[in-house]
Amino acid sequence: MQLSHLNINHIDFKAGAVILVNKPYGKTSFFAVELVKRALKKFTHGENIKIGHAGTLDPLASGLLIMCTGKMTRNIQDYQSLDKKYSGIIRLGASTPSYDLETEINETRPFDHLSETALYQCAERFVGSIEMVPPIHSAVKINGKRSYLMARQGHQPELKPRTVQIHQFKIDPTGIPDIRFEVICSKGTYIRSLAHEFGLQLDTRAHLAELKREAIGHFTLSGAFDLDELVTLLRSPSEAEFEH
């Protein structure tokens, strides 16, 4: 059962529930799950309810996070396999090692040679089945070790390209160098890599400046709880203050 404001007091979280949460910017997906897990323990008077999420969002991204409790955790992989919809901003003219704002700018290139037509044409080339290399600052494992940990130690891990599907890539170039976009894509797509490759193909550089996950399959952000709102509903009022 999907959790809503109307049925929260009638949910058997141990039997299983699907909770849609709007993960805030600056917080990890793990943080969000642990916060809800502690609130659930209070709500169920001390029961340890199994809970997990269906698809990590980076700390610098916000948006839809699907959480599953109890027996519904068996369906997590099914939700992870669904297509995703994202919106955000690609910033032209500069690149970073992480392909987003986590790391400092390491290279700049001019972008004033680009016309709106060139930007639209470039975006169209990404639609369909494409090969994509994940960022080295990602959770991909190489010989059992996370790539981002190797990168932070000064190594340059070699990641293999993966085939992903970009069903839609819409851009709004009117605010150049900031290009607003919407993407609908398959599982395994790194929007940071998409931003990076977009810059390279335009003979400039680019990085991801903002990202929000709008939808996972038919689940949408409009139906999600704000994280602090959910914790407030699950805890007693005196203990509902959002933990930073």
C-alpha cells in the first residue's frame, strides 16, 4: 500500500508500505532512510521495521525517493528498474572532476560560439540508445572498491561504458550558460555524465549545476511527502522537529 496523509494511522508497516519522499538538497539518501526508520520506530512503539530505498540520489540532488517497508522491500529492485524523469540545470563553459558542484572547476572553455540551433541539435543526438561512462566520483565498484573513494585518494579509475536509453532530452537554452533541461531515461543513467558529454560534444565544457528527480515510473514528486513533514506525522509533536 502507498502511504498517504489519509491512511497513515491504518498502515501495517511491517506487512509493507510504499512511501514517496522528497529528499532535500544536501542530504544523503541514507540519511533520509535512517531518519524515517527512527520515526517509524517511535510510531510503532519500538518495533524495528525493515526499510530501504529504490535508487540513490546524490546529496547535491533533490527529489523523489521511493522507500519501501516490511515485505514491500522485496519489490525494491522492480522499482529501481523503472524509467526516471529528471529536471535541472547544465552549466556551460566549465567542467569539474565530479561533473557537478561537489568538486572545484578544473577546466574552462568558451561557449559564445554556440547558437540555440546548435544546442538543440546536440541534445537530439543524445536521444535513443547511447553509451555512457559513469563519473569516477560515483558508487560504481572496481575490484570491490567504490570508484569515488579511489578518486578521493588521487587515483583515476577506469570505468567501462554502459548502454542506457534516453527517451527524452528537452532543453531551454534561453538562459545560457545555464541550460535548463528535462530528461526521461532508463535505469543506470548518470545525469552528471550526460551534462559532461553534452559540453564535450559542443566543443566546450559543462557540469551539472542542479538536479531534481521528478518521477520514477508512474510515481511522481507531486505525490511525495517532504521529509520533515513525514517525520512530523510519524512522531509525537514534541519530538517532530527535523534533525539536521
